[in-house]
Amino acid sequence: MAGPKTPPKRPIYLDNAASTPMDERVIAAMVACLGSSGTFGNSASKDHVYGWEAAEVVESARDAIASAVGCSPLELIFTSGATESNNLALRGLCLGLKAQALAQGRSPKLHLITTTVEHKAVLECCEQLEHEGFRVTYLKPRRDGTVTPEMLAAVLTPETCLVSISQANSVLGSINDMEALAQVTRAAGAYYHSDCAQSNGLLDLNLAQSAVSMVTLTPEKIYGPKGVGALYLKREDQLPIQPLIVGGGHEKGLRGGTLATHQIAAMGKAFELIAKERATVTAQVSALRDRLLTGLKAIPNALINGYLDPEDLSSTPHLPGIVSVSFTGINGQYLLPSLRAVACSSGSACSSKELKPSYVLTEIGLSDEVARASLRLSIGRFTSAEDIDAALAAITATVAALKTA
């Protein structure tokens, strides 16, 4: 009789830019809100202790997040995640500004600015606004995926109402100068939004001293849960946000729906921990990233993406854990399927009949062929040096096997 089967070895996880595993301390904060002995009540129930306890948990989490990003707790609106936060920021503000202007007998400003390498949650939101009468300028970035204040200033007009540019690119890891871009925007009389889903917690934010009007926040890249997020709204700007989800008057009437106490508690814990441990986590992940880059550059025909000067990796500021690499001379459509030992992203999306190259990579100048032969490798605090070495061995062998004649 055959013995029990050995479970297959799981691949090395290098897709932390998509989602990180939850920290055990974050899980504990979430579990404390579940079950009959937990803080399971509805935070909107004001008539009994169960609701009061849930409301206290929610507000404690709001305080922790606000402390981590340098703003008032009153400036945070909880949402279901970064996608909803982006929609509330873009559509909610643009539609609100339009309605306000019309009510006051003024012509509304109907011009937005973003970049061609934003997350789809921003780009598709802009496309929807175009259907609703707005005009959108899509800035093409430099070869590192960033835009400069001068590039932005050149397309700002008196009709611009909103600029939305992410702080860090989710494919390349390159960092925009968010504050400089926001200051140029504010000087032109427009509002600035940044999708910080990839960078929040990893970069130091002090939103109270910032020219930024709105920021999208989420815990899923900093060892917190999925399905929860927040939108920062600068109080002094008095933004006329039009709610997209109505019912119940939750979150100052800006977002209807019962608050997910357990997820909010976990989000608060994730931001509390990253604020305390940022320096340690950054040093650890950066060291592993340097180890990975050294190994990748030793592979023939490897190209490191996301820098103004690919030979000078100090030429563009970067998030500590994201590496984008392309390989010339191989059939890219087989790269990721062949790399079974490593769980990572290609930066590509599948259509019904073909593998399309990442729009981010083609927008920074890579050919379709090279963009297809690309990997996004993203490191987290639970990654080990042994993981990096094993991943490099697997990538090296896979690329060598895919070399075309």
C-alpha cells in the first residue's frame, strides 16, 4: 500500500507588489473582532455596548492610520479598497465640482490630467469621465516611468480641475516627486490626487504639510488585509465630493455601507506596525533587492527597467522591493509559464487570443517583443536570501532554455 503523497513544493513568492501575506499581529487584530466573544457589533449601532465597542475599534484604527500618514483622523474615509478610493477621488470630486459650479451659475472646469502608466483603476475611471463630458490629458512618462513638474506644468490649463498621478509605479517601482507635482498643480488652481496604494507605509508621508488634496491608501501591500482601504481628503480644501455609494449616511455621508470592523482593525494594525518598523523593513528588503539585481545583471541580455540611466541604479528613486527586468532574444510568451519555481508577475494581461505586453513597459519605450519577455519581481519582509538565490537560479536556467536561435 502506497504511503501518503508528498505535497508539491510551493513556488518562491516574489509577487509582494500584488499582495503581501498578512502579519500574524494583524491577523490577531482582525480575529479579535470576530465571533461572539469578539468586537463583532455594528459600529453604527449607537444604542448598546456592542456598537460602542465596534465604533471604538474603528476610530482607534482611524487614529493609527492618520498617525502613520501625518494627517487628522477626520480626514480619512474608509472604503472597500484602493479601487473604490480612486473612483471616489476622481469621479466623486469631478462630478461634485461640476454640480457645484452649475449650481452657482459658473461654467465647470472639465479638464483632468493623468499619465499613461497609471493603474487601471485610475485610467478606466478617467475613460468613464470622458464619457461624462470631461477631457483628459494623458502624459507619457520618461523612460523610468516618472513625470516631472515641468512636464505637468506644460499641460495644466485654467480649465484643469484635477491631476491624478501615483506616487510610485506598481510595475517599475519608480517614484514620482509627489510633493513637487502637487505644488505645481495647486499653483494652477487645481486639486492633486495620488494613488499611494503601492507606496503607503513604505515612504514617509506627512499629509498635513503637503499640497496633496487626496490620497488613496490600502494595507494589502504592507502585510494587511485585502478588501479595505481609505481615502484621505484634505479638510482645508473643503472638497465637494459626490458620493458614489449612498445609503445610511456612513463616513460623513460620503460612502454608504456598514463598516467592516474586522478589516478596518487589521488595516489600522498594519499601518501602526509599518510606521514603527519602516526603517528595519526597508533595510531588509533593500538588501535583498540589491542581491537580486546583482544576480539578474549577470544573466546575458538582461535589461533592468525603470531608470533614467539603466547603468546607474541611483538615477531614479525606487521603492525598496520592486524589480522589473526584461530579456532580449527569448520568446517572451513562454517565460512566465516556464518559470514554475517562482511566483511573480509578467506585467502582461491575457486577452482571448493573445498575450498582450504590459502597457506600462511599452509606454516607457520597450518594444512589444521585449515587453512580453519581462518579469516583475517584488520582495517582501518574509522573503529570505535563500529565496532570492533559488529564484535567480530558476530564472537563469529558464532564460537560457528559452534562447532563440
